[in-house]
Amino acid sequence: MSTRAENLLRQMVDIPSPSGEEAAIAGFLAEVLPDFGFDEAYVDEVGNVIARRGDPAAPMIMLVGHMDTVPSQIPVRQEGTILHGRGTVDAKGPLATMICAAAEASAEGVQIVVAGVVEEETFGKGATHLAETFRPAVGFVGEPNGWAGVGIGYKGRVMMQIDVSRPSVHTASPEEKASEAGVAFWNKVVDYCTEVSTSDKAFERPIATLVEMKGDIEVASLTISVRTPPGFDLPAFEEFVVDAAGSDLLKIDDRTPAVRVDTAGSAVRALMAGIRARGERPRLKLKTGTADLNIVEPAWQVPMAVYGPGDSSLDHTDREHIDLVEYQQAIDVLKDALERLAEDLRAG
């Protein structure tokens, strides 16, 4: 295990960075990354930290990982090779992997850019800015899939809120109450998702979640998330929910499409080769959550893959931890992949 890699991750995890409060970790990374061999490191106008190695005019390999975490903190501690703390898995571990791999890989004939982005856990502000301002030749997004796992797809997301009001009536009255109308709307959304499903696989069917509900006879409010598969007909769904809401106030504030990358693309192939070179069989993974891949891949339309150490089932839990041995394995795999891609780009 590289002491420098271990210290970097520990320092990153020691800095709390819930979404919207990433300035401290961004400043820390901008200060230390030149010591890792990056030619430049700076914080951009939306708060992302950008670090670059290599010729700025050469083809770009871009690595995108997020600095923010969910709000709750857990004590940072190490037991043997296990590091506990918020962000060890989601996703400071993957971001630190990208930094260390990019620092160690040869950048001859290419430029390697690492972006630590803000607000992935909310609405992707940092990744949206990257999508608009960079044009890489190939890219990676950092999320936990295990050192031998390669992420190839993430579901989309629709977020909506409905606010319902009804006249005050006696509880014995047969007239519809606000709370009942809210529940009826939720049931319609669930039924719609069931009716349009064509598969039992979680990645291939829309799944609705009632994120929050509050209310009484007169007023009610529901926040609903629908994770959507590739090919989901969003316009038809929006038409349905608008009709189902009727005169009640409906707000849709997130329409993130699902994405599935080409497994024959150079990013996936390079990672698979790096994993095989270390005696393991690569595992291609489709994820039911949503990530920055959903934002940048449709904009860039270049070979991409998702990579990073850690067990994603620990995301957002009070058990979040990472094995530092796996972390080092992931650094080695990604360094290998970067050098394979650099060779291809130089030749192409």
C-alpha cells in the first residue's frame, strides 16, 4: 500500500463535505495536487476542483469523481486495513483512486484531467458544468463497483412533488380529503410503473419511491422519485402524471435520462484488461441508482466507464468503510487502463 495514497484518502475523508459545502475539500485538493505531479490544479466557477497533467493540446482522458457526501457524518477511524468514514465508498475512495492513478500513469502524448465535482448527491451541478465546458476523447466516472467491477449503466431519475389541498370537512364525510388524494396520486404512479414494465429485472423497469409524505385532511404534500430504465418514455409519463394531478400543484424538478455505455468501447476494454492482468475476471455492472455518468455521457458521447473501489451497498449507511488493500488494487488497475488508453490515443 502506498503511504501517499493512504494518507490522501484519509485526509479527504477527514474533511466533511456534504452537498453544497465542498469548498474546504476543494481548496485542500487544489493545494496538494501539484505535489502529486499535476501541472495545474484550480477551483472552477461552480466549485469543482480541476487538475491536469500532460499537453493541454493533446487528446484528453477525463476522470470525474464527486467530492460531496450525504449530510450525516460518522466517526473516521482505521482498524487494520479498513478505513471507516463518510465518503470512503461514496465517493472519495473512487476520487482518490483517480487522483493517484492519474498521478502515476504516463501522460506522454495525452492530457489526463481529474475533476472533483460538487453536488452529485443532489442535482449534479458540478457534472453539468463539466458537460458544458470540456470535450474529452474518453472518460471515466468514479463510483464504487469493487476493484474488479466495471459500471456500464445507471438508471435515470424523475423527481416530482405534488401539493394537494381540499376543503375542510368532517372525518365522517365521504368527500375526498387532501391526504386521500395524495395517496391516490401515489397509487396511480405505482400502477403506471407496473403497467409499462416489460421485465422483472430492476435495471430494466421503472421503480417509484415515496421519498416524503406529510399532510392532513386539508393539505398534503408528496415527494416522489421514479428511477427509470433506458428507453423509458418520459414525455408519455409526464403527460400521465399531469393528467393524474388534475388541478393540484405538480412540480417536476429533475428529468435525468438513464444511460448504458457501449461495452465494446475503449474505456470498458481498458479496465477489463487491467483487471484480467491481475488475475481476476471483470464483472460488468448495471446500477439501479443515478450518477454523474447520466449527465456527462449524453453530452460527450465518447467511450466511458464507471470505476472505483468499495461496496456500493454501504453507500449512505452508518457502516460505510473501505478496505485499503482494495483501494490500492483499484489504483493499479486504473493506472494500467490509463496507460493503455494513452497508447491507443497516441497511435490513433
